[in-house]
Amino acid sequence: MTKKLLLLLVIMLFLPAGCTMAPRYTRPAAPVPAEWPTGPAYNHAKPAASVEKATKVAWRDFIMDERLEKVIATALRNNRDLRIAALNVERARAYYGISRVELLPTVNAGGSMNKSRIPADLSSSGSVTTSERYDVYLGVSSWEIDFFGRIRSLKDKALEEYLATDQAGRNAQILLVSTVAQTYLALAADREALHLVSSTLESQEATYNMIKKRYDVGVASGLDLYRAQSQVDIARRDVARYMMLAAQDENALNLLVGSPVTPELLPPDLSRVKPPREITAGLLSELLLERPDVLAAEHRLKAANANIGAARAAFFPRIALTTSVGTASAELSGLFKAGSGTWSFAPQIIMPIFDARTWFAYDVTKIEKELSVAEYEKTIQTAFREVADALADKGTINQRIAAQESMVHALAEALRLSLARYNKGIDNYLYVLDAQRSLYAAEQVLIYLQLSRYTNLVTLYTVLGGGA
């Protein structure tokens, strides 16, 4: 018995050094240029060298507005999608734990009692006999010794799947931070637009009342009156529209946060929201390899690679061991007396001879790896395109804002001069109407260009893998 136990311990000692039949993993080359795009659209997309990379900036250091920071912190605690992602990570970790311990034997302890009556015609003594047997044992049942790395490959696969799920959870957090920030900024922009159209409505009503008085004394025409009324109606319509948009933005924000956001944390308008901090994409696109979705895709590729090892090992023999040690006696009181020891040692080897499914299963694992390679490469290409688009937006947004601000200033002057000429009777009201419409539209565009500048910072931070 001692020799058998010693053999079992030796096997367990050297088992961790067992081989694996999985192919050697090599990371595929990134199917994108080594550097970000260049050209006129990107000339202003590179901030100073002192600006940190997105992957080095935690979201709390990126979000500069205190109210928005509190809203995001609440969302990270309450959001149901993020909670589901976290639970998926925990489940994957548990599955990995199951696969890892399959390398170890399952040790069971047990006891039994057997009592039977043998009739006289079946008894060797010719009389009725009663037999009793008591057993206590400690044993290993059907432990597969992983000589060819099948279980080890499955363990490696489970580990990579867990790591992929963990990166997916990190990606879910980044997306939540980004979505909450963008929804918050959209609410701020819609509230600012609501302030604009409300003040415009007051101005148009004042203009209408002035023209109505002039109409009543016969100075202004009915055409001027109805044109002024149309501008009032447009402003009233837009007030209702932006009230609806702001309410919908607030509803979306509440859903993301997982609870109603208190009024003091809501933005009054966009101009009073501190913009996020500047970050840089660096010079090389290899930064994409640090994105959580790219890392998750690579872990899935590694899992597929490990699965090939398990499929290869299926062509080789499986060795299983069942063993136990214990005591047995015809009397309960004699279980632990000298000479009552028992043991059993039952190794088993199963040699596959012919099973066509094994070959097809092996082919499936190789195809799954090629699919994982394609998905990994596509993830990198998508990431490259997202960053390139964000850099193009960043490189041109300040020029667009500057041009729009100049336009707003010019249209405001045009409206002032048109009103002056109308009041002096030089021009008719059509020139004033045209100037009002142009200025009104330009001011709305300027608000959403400012929103685009803020959201571009959030988007660039997200697509570069920030948000830890």
C-alpha cells in the first residue's frame, strides 16, 4: 500500500510538467499602417508633447467638470449593463477555476455497511448464515493523468476566455463613461439651445408688437405684420422642440445612471460645463493593441489556439487512475485493528482506434482559429478607422468653430443694419426677416459645433482605450 501511495504522489509531483499539444502562439501582424493618417485634416490634431496618452489617464482625471464626474460615478455603481458585464467576468473566472482544478485528482472519503442473509440451500455450510462487512476508505476515482496536455489545453482555453471577458468588462466601463459624458453634454447643448430659442421668441414677440402698432396706425403693411408673426410662430415651435429634446436627454441620462439624476447635478447649459482634458494619440498606431476590445479579441484568438491542443490530444491515449485505501472488517469494532487495511489500484488506458468525429473536431478547431484571426484583424482595422475619424474631427473642429463665430458676428451686424434701415423706411421688412432667419440658424449651429468639440474629446479618449 505504501508503494502505491508513493507512486501516486510521484505522479502528482511530475504532472504539472506535462506537455501541451497546442501550436505555439504568434500574434498576427496588425493589418493597419504603423502611423496615423496625415494631411490637411489632421494638421491640428496633435496636441503638445506634454499631453498624456489616453491609456495613462483615468476617467476621473479626464473629466474636469465636477457635476459630470459625480454623475458618472453614480452610473458606474448603478448601471445594469455594467453590472451584467461584471457578473459575466465573475462567471468566466469561476469557469476557469473549474477547468484549472480538473488537473487535480478528486479525493473522496466514504464508509459503507453491508449485511446479508444466505439461505441454507445456498450456504456452503448447509445452514442459514448472516454476513456483515464494514468499510472505511479514502480514494481517487477515475483521475485522468494529463500526459498529452488535453486538460491543460482546455484549462488554457478557459483562462483566455476569462481574460477576454475581463477585457470586455473593462470595455463596457469605458463605453459607459463615454456614453454618460456624451449624453450629459447633449443635454447641456439642448438646454443652451432652449435658452437661445426662448430669448429669440421674446425678441420676435417684441418685434411683432412693434410692427402691430405701426400697422394699426397705417405705417406698416399687413405683409410685414404676417411675416413678423411667422417668425414668432417658428420660435414658439422651436421652444417646444428643444423642451422635448432636453426632456428626452434627461430620460436617457437617468437610464444610463440607473437612478434619477438630482437637479443640482444637471448642466444649466453647455457654456458652464468644463470641457474634458486634452489627450494625445501619440505617433504610432500600435497604441491600438492596448484597447480592451482588441485585447479581448486577442485573448479569444489564444483560446482558439489552445483548443487546437485539446483536439490534437484526442488522437492519443487517455490514462485514468482509480485507487483507494482504507480498512474493512466483519465487525464495526474491528475496522481499525491491525491487519484490517485494504487497498485497490486500478489504472485504465483508452486507446482511440477509429472515430471519424475526432478528425472533424480537429478541423473545426483550426477553422475557429482562422475565424478568430480574422475577427482580431477586423477589430484592429475598426479601431484604426475610429481613431482616424476622431483625429480628422479634432483637426478641423476649431477652424469650423472660428468660421461659425465669424459668421454669427457678421449676421448680427447685418440684422442690426437691416433693422435700422427698416425703421428709417429705406428697406422693407423682407431684409430684416432674412437677416433674422440667418442669424437664428447660425447661432444654433454654433452651439452644436461647440458640442461637437467637447464630444470629440470624449470620443478620442474612448477609441484610444482610456477610462481605467
